Amino acid sequence: MPEPIVAEEGEVFDIELEEDVLRRNREIADSNRRLLDEKGIVAIDVMGSVGSGKTAILESLSEALKGKYRIAVIAGDVTTSIDAERMRKRGIASIQVNTGKECHLDANLVAKALKALDLNSLDLIFIENVGNLICPAEFPLGAHKRMVVVSVTEGEYMVSKHPFMFMASQVAVINKMDMAKYMGVDPDSLEREAKRINPKITVVRTSAKTGEGIEELIGALGLKR
Ligand code: MG
Ligand code: ZN
């Protein structure tokens, strides 16, 4: 078999990755964080592929936490408002950010969303990133924690193929555990791989459907019921 062709750093044409763009993003992320801290709000950046169950996890978390925290969701998506509407149906304040062609949220879009929210009446903001496991890793948003969601239905390589995402996150969720027995995917091996990539990451197994792991996830995110 011929050797794989390996792109050198900066070789793939991608304007997003220009150093000054990343630096500017970090500056805005820092200012988002200062604003959140000033207002006493905790923000969590939620990343994962389309269909991993990010919105379902946020529905479960919001349901469990809404007695304790005043919650809003910033829902990132390329073009639709489906997720924001799902959250609103549950009585959770939600603002949609459509990125158009971009496959990730950046700190500037989040700054705009923060301006549109009434920050004095919030304690907790979940930021649902665009369904993509590659470039969101490079664009911190100013959130206090980053959580990556994979599901057992996505196959056995979801962790090993996305190392930067697991390096950038403090919490990894293995979702759809109710499907594990049908999928032939070993959650132990997903967990081992996540810990190999990032020994400090906390791994939680969940099923948004059965409620498995939601309490544990609340603890892993540093939240309390
Ligand atoms: Mg979603
Ligand atoms: Zn992107």
C-alpha cells in the first residue's frame, strides 16, 4: 500500500486557520469569559457530530437543572432553527445562531448571541456548537467547560479520529448507551481511547432516552441539582 499523503501544517487552503484569525478569536473568547464571569454565568460549549444527541442531552440536562438555574441555550447550526425550537418548547430560553457556510461557532458569533440575551436573568448557558468534530476544537468561545458528545451509533472510531476535540474538552459523553448492545460498539474501548488521548478527561456514559448518566454528567460539569 502506498504511504498516505500527509498535509503539512498550513498546507490545506483554509482561511479560517490563519494565525491572526485564531488570535483574534482567542481575544474575543477572553472577553466573552470576562462578561460571563461578571454576570455570574457559567457557560458550557457542547460539541459533537450531527446526530450524536447534543440537543437531546441538553433537553435532559435543562429539565433536571431548571429548578436550580436560569438557563439559556445558544444553538449553533448551519441553516436551521430546529434545535432552538426544541429547547423553547421545553420552556428554555434559546437563541439560534446560523453560521451559513461555516462549520463551527466562533467567539465573535457567541459575543453577538450574548448581546441578544438578558444576561442579568441567567445563571447557566449551554452553547450547542455546529455538528462537526474537527474545527470547533480550534475556536474556543469563552465557555468555562467544553464537552464533547459521541454516541455508540457512530461506530468505534469516533474518538480516535477526532483527537483534537478530545484534547480540547474536559468532559466526554458516550451517548445512546441504550443502543450499545445492538451496535456492537464497545463503550469501554471508546472510553479507553478518550483517556489515552486526554488522561484528564472525565468520561460519562449516558442515554438521553432512559436518563442513564444524566446525574453523573451534571456532577462532571461541576453543576448541582
Ligand atoms: Mg442538535
Ligand atoms: Zn469549521
